[in-house]
Amino acid sequence: MDSTRKEWLLNALIAGALFAVPLWAWLANEPFIITLATRIAILAIAAVGLNIALGLGGMVSFGHALYLGLGGYVAGIAAHHAFHGTEVLGLPGTNQMLPIWALAMVLSGLVAGVVGALSLRTSGIFFIMITLAFAQMGFFFALSWPAYGGEDGLPIFVRNQFPGLNTARPWDMFLLAYAVLMLCLLAFAGLRAARFGAALMAIRQNPDRAAALGISPFGIKLVGFVLSGMITGLAGAMMADLTRFVSPAMMAWTVSGELIVIIILGGVGRLFGPVAGAAILVGFEVFFGGLTEHWKLWLGLVLLGVVLFARGGLIGLLAGRVRHGG
Amino acid sequence: MADDILALHGLSRAFGALKATDDVSLTLRRGEIHALIGPNGAGKSTLMGLVSGKLAPDRGTVWLEGRDITRLSVAARARAGLGRSFQVSSLIPEYSALRNVMLALQGRAGHSYRFLRPVMRDQALISGARAILARVGLGPRASVEAAVLSHGERRLLEIAMALALSPKCFLLDEPMAGLGAEGTKQLVTFLHGLKQDAPILLIEHDMDAVFQLADRISVLVYGRIIATGSAAEIRANPQVRAVYLGTEDSL
Ligand SMILES: Nc1ncnc2c1ncn2[C@@H]1O[C@H](COP(=O)(O)OP(=O)(O)OP(=O)(O)O)[C@@H](O)[C@H]1O
Ligand SMILES: [Mg+2]
């Protein structure tokens, strides 16, 4: 079986498992497991966003927690004003997820546009440091902004609504997260296969060659970075709704690191890498987190093993390397 | 002149105290191969960098079909009609030969902000790329990754990518480097035909190839052009003999 077929089979398997396990939990009345699967799905959405920048474009953003946090605060602030019946910047609050998601994506996209425009002229360690610096600015801004809870964060008393679903029920919330994840994966696969993806992946490998072919690396990378931030911002809004809480911790640099770890564990640039990686991370947290406080140490060792012996992450290990043939 | 496709006016570029390009002016006319020769470190690749836009000149201008392109980026110059190959093969290593050429066709069309249609279902792109690969003799190697092509095949793929740009002129930096006798012979024949597509500014160390191919030759020494002329004129030029080739019999 060639590696492309293998990868599709593996992807179908992962997608199936991520649906079957919470389905079983729903039937067996185990809401904790459903919520765990929802968390995996939402983390995976965030990582799908980062996978555009990091996986396709080779832009190692160490600040994607910024977009996660932005999305989270959009959801939190909208719900806060809806709950209290007050206005923000002349607009009423809302407890509807769809407009919240739209706003989260637009805002994240705009901020990613600014960050990208200022950082994409650099590369390597400088790029990593600049993206980190912007995320830290967001973190400290949220920390020192008392109107929305400051360091205490902002609770979402009633989970925001989605037409036709009862989002307060774990199973409904899972279905929503799962559907959005599938849509994001579809978008990722689509743009990767299209001319845009061909250009973005080429620029990662050889920007000088791309430029000599008339493809401007800066413009393509900037658009990739903006799309990347938008999807991670969407995940942030959903994450805040899942935990019904948003705080500056969502923008901490460790969160940016976790998103990178997810992608490396799952497989950089691979379609289902973020899903596999998120499942591994959450799985580790749950199983080893219960046994030892030092579960992150063990995770670090696994990460080291992946970097040294399985560069393609779990997907690469099981499905072989990518082929851009034809 | 109307027949000048490419014109360089007084280009200079220094690296610190080193004048790598020193007041260079030259033209490339429709239908010709203009060879640029000179000893190692003479500044040939630097000049190529100034023309392609990789390097900014300290002084001077670059004109393409009467348009000043000196301020354009590398990508904008490529879209304006410069098709270059690199001295050290510069390909997209993980892409197959076919996809490398498809990327060039995509760059030529200027349609890289398309998010929906898969390139591998774009028959125009695929058949266009296949035709170009066939023309340089890489047809059977279309699905091989660039990283595992042989050195000679990589040189040909460089040319195929330049060809895919349907440029107004070609800038080829030592396309024969490391090709061996047989490969060089084939490439000489190929370049002879290629100049009908567009004129070629050719950097080359292989003197036999240069004298067979070039309609005009410019000799670059320490960043300066010391002579320009036909093969016969260059052969006969005493300054060239003395400064560049040293020994008389090597011409
Ligand atoms: N980026 C740079 N920074 C500093 N010096 C440079 C740079 N690029 C080239 N040089 C110097 O400029 C001079 C011209 O180099 P260039 O590569 O243009 O020569 P060349 O004629 O192409 O040589 P070769 O035949 O070996 O390819 C050399 O002395 C080189 O060391
Ligand atoms: Mg050179």
C-alpha cells in the first residue's frame, strides 16, 4: 500500500476513534470522557491553525496562544455583556456562538496580520522571539485589565448558544467541536492541495527559488499566517465556552509551546497531525497526570524521542513520509 | 535600442572595500546569446544577483524592454520576464520534477492566491509542465523528487523551470557546471535552440561551449568589463589574453 493510501486510512481511523469513544461515553453516561474528547477536538482545531503557519509555511510561531486568548476573550466579553445586559463599544453583548466565532476570527486575523507584517521579514530565532514577544504583550495586557477580571479571569456563567443544539449538554458540545474540527481539516486539506498551498510549502523549502519563479514569499507567508491565527482564534472562543472561563493563562507562553508540541507529536504539516498530537497530549495529561506530578517530564522525554527518532510524528511513523509526486 | 531586451547601465556594487561589480554596462539583444566570462571571483554571479534583484546595486539601473526594473523585487522581476537558473541548483527538494515545473507555471500566471482547486487536478498546469519536461528530456523522470534527481537532471530541471516562465530573457549561471562531456554537448544544442524563445545572458566556464554558442562575449575581471565582442574579437583581444587567460594557447 502506498504511503498516501496508508495516511488516508490512518486519518479515517483517528477521525472514527475520536467520534466512537465519546459516543460510547454518551451511551454509557460518562460525561467526563465526552468533555475530554471535546477538549481534544478544540485543541486540535487550535493546532490545525498553527499547522498552516508551522507545518506548511515553516513559520515557527511561538506566540499562537495570543490568538487562542483573543478568541477566548471575545467569547468571554460577549457573554459577560449579554449576561449583564450592558454594552461594549456601543454594541450589545451576545450569547450566540456564530457571531462570537466570526468576531474572534476577524480580530485574530487582524492581530495576526500586524504581528506577521512586523515579524515575517525576519526568520529563525528572531521570528520565534518576536512572535513570543507579541503574545507576552497580550498576556500582560489581559493581566492588567481589571474590567474583565484581570488576573482572576472572566467566568462565562451560561455557555453560549448554537442554533439547534443544547450546548449545556456535553454530547451536543462535543458534536459541535467535532463538526468544526472536520470543517477546519477540510479547509486545511483544501488550501494545502491548492495553488496557495503549493506556493506556501515551496517557500518553506526554498524561498529564493519561489521568488525567482515570481512568487513573492512575504505576501504568501503573511496570508498563511493570518489564516493560521484566525483558526486558532476560533478554537480560543470554543475553548472558553468549553471551560466556561477565560483568563490570561490562556495566553501564557507555555500554551504556545503546547500547541507546537502537539504538532511535533502528531506530525508537522500532516493533515491529522494536530488531532493525533492533541489526543496524545491530553491522554498523557489524564493518565500520567493522575499518577505523578511530573507527567510533563515524561512528555518531554517522548517529545525528545519523536524529535530524534520519528521526525514525522505519529502520522509519519505509521504512514511514512509525504510525497509531492504525480 | 529597440532590439535590446535587457540593458544594464553603470551597475556597481561593493562588499565592504571589495568592488564586486564596477560600473558595468551591457545589453542583451533579441535572438542572441551573450556570454559573460571571467576568472573565479570576477563578479559574474554578483552581476547576476543585481540583474535578478537578489542584490541591490549601489549605483546604476537595470532595464527590461525599455522599462526600469531596478526597484522591483526578485518576484516582481521574475513576473516581468526574467527567467533565471542558479549556479548551485536551487529547486524545491520535496517536490517531484513535475511539481517543480508546475510551480514555475503557477508563478508565471501569477495566481498563487487560490485556495480551492487542487493543483493535481489542474490539467492545464499538469500537461503544460509535462510538455516542458519532455522538451528538456526529463519526461520519464517527472514523478521523481527533485532531491533524488542526479546532478545532471537537476541542471536540466533548473532550465525547465526557467523555460516554464516563458521569460523575455534567460539568465543562466553556469548551466553546464559538472555536466560532463556528453551532457554539455546536449545542453549546447539545446541552448542554441532556446535562444529563439528568448535571448540568453550566459555565465559559463566551459570555453568550448562559450565559443560555440555565444553571439557576443563580455569579459569580466575584478568586477569590470574589459572587453565585449564576437568570439573572434575576444580571441584576438590582447588585453583579454594577458589579463584573463594568462597563457596564449588556452584560447
Ligand atoms: N554576499 C557577499 N558578501 C561579501 N563578498 C561577496 C559576496 N558575494 C560575493 N562576494 C565576493 O565578490 C566577489 C565576486 O564573487 P562572485 O560570486 O560574483 O564571483 P563569480 O565570478 O561568480 O565567481 P565563480 O566563477 O567562482 O562563480 C568574490 O570575491 C566574492 O568573494
Ligand atoms: Mg559565480
